[in-house]
Amino acid sequence: ACVHQGQGTDYPVGPGQLYESIGDVPFESIGAGDTVRIYWRATPYHETMMISGTGTPDQPVRVCGVPGPNGQLPIIDGADATTRPQLDFPFDGHQPRGVVIVGHKHSDAYAVEPSNIVIEGLEVRNGSPENTFTDKAGQLQHYGSAAAGIFVQRADGITVRRCVVHDNNNGLFIGTTGG
């Protein structure tokens, strides 16, 4: 179940919640024990996100979907999506790589990797070159040819479960370097 279990902050997103949109959540500062709970709504969330937090095995960073009345997953749709301006991508060219991106913050040392992150109960779609999104600088961009619904680069202990990922150039892209 998508309930807040950690000792960190609970970020409820959706109709009637504390955060109306995904872009209202300060993803650039989430960490161990934080939970971003995205509630189902009748219309998709046309937003991208960048998860760069560092959790622990017993206090992971969680981004999860709260299903609708008939079990519908919240939809994160990359077509015509917007991006939170404050997000700290590893470099600007990272943005067209996916709808949900896991990567280290540009402001962090290279050795610092996002870790112990759980992504669950979401439908992620439309991260592909024929679709556009608005990047953090407010510029319209097409997704890259390697774009993925969920794009992970340089991270440790990432769990993706009970997600439906479709209509992206890559469903999941999980890249590693070093260890």
C-alpha cells in the first residue's frame, strides 16, 4: 500500500492533497524516509520528475501511486509534460532521457549516488521522440532516442515494482558505472 511509513516527510500529491501537482514537490531535497504519494485522478499528470535522494535500506525514498476507486494507477504521461524548474539534473542534457529519471544532483560530488529508492504503483508512458516536454528552463524539447519511462543512471538499491510502463522508446533504462 502507498502509505507513508518512513521517519521523513510525507508529500501527498493530487486533488485535494497538500501538493496539487508533482512539480510542487521539492524532489531536489527529498531524502531518507520521505514518501511522495501520487493519488490517482481522472486525468494524467503531464509532468516529469527527477529523483536524486539518498535513502537507507530501512528508510528508503519512496515514490508511490495511490490507486483510484477501481484500482486504477496514477498516470505519469510524458507527452506535453512540464518539468519543475528547481530540479538539479546531473547535466541539462539528461532531461530528454526519460519521464521519471533517477540520477545524482549536479551539485553533488560525482561519487554521491541516489540510493535505496522505491518506485511503485504508477503507470508511466509517452517518453519517446515524437513527444515533447517543457524542460526546467521553460524550453520545449523532444525526448531523446534512448528515452525511457523510467531512466536510472548511476544509482544503487533501486526497486521498481507494480508499475505499468509503456509507449516509451525504452520501458526501463538502468545504467551503471563503476561499482
